[in-house]
Amino acid sequence: MLPSGLRLVTERMPHVRSVSIGVWLTRGSRHESAGQSGIAHFVEHMLFKGTATRSAEDIAQTIDSIGGQMDAFTAKEYASYYIKVLDEHLPLAVDVLADIVTRPAFDAADVEREKKVVLEEIKMVEDTPDDLVHELFTERFWRDHPLGRPILGTPATVEALNADLLRRYFAAAYASPNLIIAAVGNIEHAQVRDLIARFFEELPASGAPLAEQRPRVVPDVLIRNKELEQSHVCLGASSYQQDHEDRYTSYVLNTILGGSMSSRLFQNIREKRGLAYAVFSGLSAYRDAGSMTIYAGCANHAVSELIELVIVELRRLRDETLPETELRRAKDHLKGSLMLNLESTSSRMSHLARQEIYFDRQFGLDETLIGVERVTVEDVRRVARDLFADGALAATVLGAVNGLQLPPEKFSLA
């Protein structure tokens, strides 16, 4: 940690010629008020629109001229700005990152222009049903809580933004204690630390305090009629927060259920019955809550059958003993995916930053692999019983399903 409170984490990979470096803000869409929903994401857009010394075109040309890659994203609990460059160009990358996160212009004309861009982004979600069904599910699942609100905001909240609001949000959020810088590649820690100390010295030393409220889950059913070629189904239940002691077991459970091509959902719904092209499960984990969701796209007339098949698989995981061969396959899949994902500097950089955000320490790869390997058949069944209790399941259906009846007892896991 630097004297200002800014945290720096690095990892040396001497066998590569690249460096990935990112500035991570420990604030996201869940830290917004309802009236300013989408402001974190909008600020992310605006940081690329120019600074006190560089125009948007200058920023793009500077990175393009060295063959670098630059991007950003906003999530529920953090935002990230990152650059991947050859190791020799690290000082310039740090210079550009520091410029955009310490001296953004927030020009009023740019703000009005960018509103149109974000409004088109919101429309794009509305026209992408597999994204939209997850947005609708999340909004219902975390009802009346910031975790349930869309990261992009709504047309009304985006239209209400102005340069003054953005500057106030930026001043409160983008302070040293709220920022983590992660760098991975052919680097030396001392070199990166000196660059960060030099270029980020203008960061304020304190920001606005953070208030978080634990969400309350509302497991109910939403059916939204929309003229589409297929119906999109999202089922889900509460899962574990990021640092939960059973997180490794939930990773294995998710892999068995719908996290791979050999998973039960993929094999029984797609391969054996041909009901869906896309079918999978996934985990979302936050500081104080989590969810496990199952998605599938199917013919309108097949929605009821698909839901029945999913519930059968949830009951099987909870009530039947898992074969050791299936557990072994899931563990090996998880471990292999993790190791392959961490071969690039950008993936390792993201991994470092997220560990710092949620755990305030770094887990070595071996420690994570051991955590996965320790999971037993009894652990999987115990966690399945915990997550898939009767009354835990929520559902959202999006499609041309006018008249579809899905009574609560259809989602019973008893």
C-alpha cells in the first residue's frame, strides 16, 4: 500500500513480453442511489472522452501507436480500466491510465453526446433476449435492492445525468483508498511502484464513506410476453457470497449441473432431448450474497417441459449420491479451466485485482487447486440441500408465451 492509501499488487511473468495493468475501483452499480442508477457505468464511458491534456482521439491514438489494447467495464461492485502493452511501453500505459482516472474533462457537450450512446446500449439489451431475461430475473430476484438494478441504468436516469452530477460522483468515488492497481507481466514491482507513485500523486486521499445493505431474495415467477422466435428461461436460487467457506463446493456443484458440455443439463436437455441449443448454469457472487442461475432457450411450446427437466436435475443433485467418477470429472474440468485461463497476463491481472477486492490477500494457484480437490461427494450433496430447498426457486420466462400458466407448485423442490 502506498502512503496515499492506493493499493498496488503485481506479479512477474519473465517469460512474456507483455504487461497488463489495470486500475480497479471498488465501487459499482450497487453503490448508486436509485435516482442515479447507471452513473458508475456512465462515468466509465466519460473517462475515455478526454482529459485536461488529451482528447478522446489523443487517447485512442496513443494506445494504437504502440499496438496496445485498452478497455474498461463496470460491474455490480467494481469498475476496471486496463491496458495491455509490450513491457517497454509500460511507462506510457501508466501515464494514460493515470490521466483518465485523475483528470477527466466531463465536457458538457460530450456528456450529452454520450447519453445517446448509452441509450442505444440499453436498447441493445432489450433486443438481446438472452441478456434481457437475465436482467429481468436479477431485478425481480434482488427486488428493491441496488443489486437488482441494471448496471446501465434506465433511460430516465441516464437522461437526468449532467456534467455536474458526474463530477460530484467522480470526486466522491475515485479516491486512493477506493482504488487498486494490478499489474502482471515482464515487470519489476519496484519499477511499477515508482511509476504509480509518480503518475497517481494527484489522487485525493479520501472519498465518501460506503454504505451497503444486505439484499433480501424474493423467489417468485415472472412471465413477460415478447414476440420472439424462442422462449428464454432463467431459473435461480440463492447461493454463497464471495468469501464463503463452501465456495469451492458450489463451483464443483455448478460444473456438474450446467457448467460444462458433460454437465447434466447440457446432456439431458440438449443432447438427449434436443430441447435447447444453449443451456447452462452459472454463479454470481458478491460481498454479502450470491445466486446460482440456470438459463435455456427453447421453443415456446417446450417451456413447461424444460422447467420440469431442470427441477428433476436439481432434486437429483440434492437427493441422490453423486458418483465419484462425475465428481472427479468436474474437479478436473474446473482445475484445467482455471489454469488455462491464467496463462495470459490480462487474466492474471484481473484475478489478482478481484482477490484483493474480496479477500485483501492473494491466493496462490496451488491453494485454489487444493480447495477444489478437497470437495467430497458429501459436500456436494450438503450444499445442494442448502441451495435447493423447497421454495427457494425463482423463475423468469421471456418469449411469445401469451397464456402460459406456471403455478407455484410447478417450481416445488419438495
